[in-house]
Amino acid sequence: MIDVSVIGCGNMGSALITGLSKAENYRITGYDVDPDAFEGVGAYCDRTTTNLEDVQGSDVVVLAVKPDIVPLVLEDLALDADGTLVTIAAGVSREVVQAETEATVIRVMPNLAAETRNMAAAVSWDEPDENVRQMLSDLGSFVEIDEDLMHVATALNGSGPAFVFYLIQAMRDRAVEEGLDAEDARVLAAQTFVGAAETVLQSDRDIDSLIDAVCSPGGTTIEGMDVLFDSDVDTVVGDALSAARRRSVELSEEADE
């Protein structure tokens, strides 16, 4: 049983708590300054608290607050040298956090799919931590990266779900315009993304080959793909990712000031 405390029960903190509770190998403490934050997540915690001292002694403490709140929490958070502090704040380096705590600091960029244990995460650490490794595995898939690549990961898997939601919505809305029931269109669009993603992960073929496999000559798919090939949608999607990466850099610069 791994004792985990999550500081901050907002969207991401709640997703982590919910996912870990489903894994059934964790004793979870949820901390927030606002008791109302426990309304949606309290049922997934073994304990909720507004007293920061209650998180001390946990095997892993997850700092799941917004970047500008990190310094305020660290002022009052006293962890021992044998503790582990995981920070998920966008743009806040391990160096900044490490300067304020004796605990070992690990940086993770998760995403909201932690709630359903389908999370994509990036982790940066000096040495692998088995408790954190187990947590990330129980919540989905993760990759180990150098910390200077965290800005890209923040944009790709951190912000990425919103980009995918946008594309699902666009496909759903056009299907509805073409006559499909709204709920049927939502299910078909979302599951199509799920299936396509699983195919990419499980196939030995590259993505271009997978596209070709769906595009029969003279068929419906190639007709639609020709519209995409003739557009700049790949550039627009790439620009969205780059914009998110630049903002992560800006947040990092602000945290260092």
C-alpha cells in the first residue's frame, strides 16, 4: 500500500486521486485550502484535510497546484529528506522546487486521462522512484525524458487532450449536420479516436502506412484525406502545440524571477 497525498483538488489533482483510487493500492489524502474542493473527490480519498501538516509522512506528496501557487505552498510544506515530492506544475522546474524542500523532487507532466487510468505522462528524475513509477504505470503510460524537454511534453500530452477534444467536437458537429443523432455522433467520434490511438500504439507500422491502409483507391477515405492533404491543418495543429510550449517557457521564466 502506497501512502499518497495530493495537494490541490482541482481538475488535475482530482483526476489523479480518482485514478489512483481505482487502482486500489493506495491510501490517499486530499488536501486543499477550500473545503468545497472535496465535494467531487472526497469519495475517492481515504482522508481529506485543510491542514498541510497532515500530508507529512506520506510516501509520495503530489504538488498539483497552479504554478503561481507553488511558492506559497512550499513556504509551509515541511518534508523530510527521505520524502518524495512530485510536482506537476507547468513551467516550474525541479530546481526551483528543490530549493525550497529537503525531499527528493520529481517532475511529472500528466493529463486528465489519469481519471480513467489512460493517462499519458512524462517524468523527469535523477533516479527512478519505485513508488512514483508504480503510480504512473497504474494511471496509464509514461516516458522518461530530460527536464529540458518538459516544455514540449507540457504542450504534447499535457495540453494535447484539449486539442483532441476540439477535433472530436468538430467531427461530431459535422456528422450531426449531416443527419446523425448527436449522442450517436459523440460516441462514434470519440471511440474512433480511441481505436485509432490504440492501433498506433499496438501496430509495428508507421502512421503513414496506417493512413494508407484505410485509404482504398477511389474510396471514401481518400476523398476526405485529399481535403486534409490540400489544407494546412497539420501546420495549424503544430502551431497550437508550439504556442503551448512557448507558454510553458514563459511560465518557467516567471517562476525563476
